[in-house]
Amino acid sequence: MMNLVGRFLDFIDRRQVVRRAMVLIVLWQLVDVYLFAKHIALRPGMSGLELAAIIAALTSPPTALMGFLFKSYGDGRNDVRAQ
């Protein structure tokens, strides 16, 4: 039984399943946040500065997280290929 679990975990590590799942989840969150910001932008009654501040506050954290994740994903792929 332990051999089967070990082979399964090796399969996950070789295929980088966890890394790819993280990229997909954060990408889904990023799209969801941008759609939410679009929904807020279409509401009447806000000045341009208020709207820009709200959109920046909503989209900055997930965009920074996605940038970090893409960088670490690319660095990890380069490390695996170098071995």
C-alpha cells in the first residue's frame, strides 16, 4: 500500500500537478475579480477618481499574486529542466 502511495506522490511531483492547480485557481480568481470590477464600473453615480480607486484596490492584489505565481512557476520549470 505504501509503495502505491509513494508512486502516486511521485507521479504528482513529476507532472507538477500542484503548481499547475495553483496557477489555474489564481487565474480563476483573477478573472472573477476583473469581472467584479467591471460590474462596479458600470454602476452610475461614481466620479472617475472614486471608480479608479475602487478598481485599483480590487485588482492590485490578485494581479501581484498572479505575477509572483507565474515567476515562481517559470523558475521551477527552469530548475526541473536544468537537472
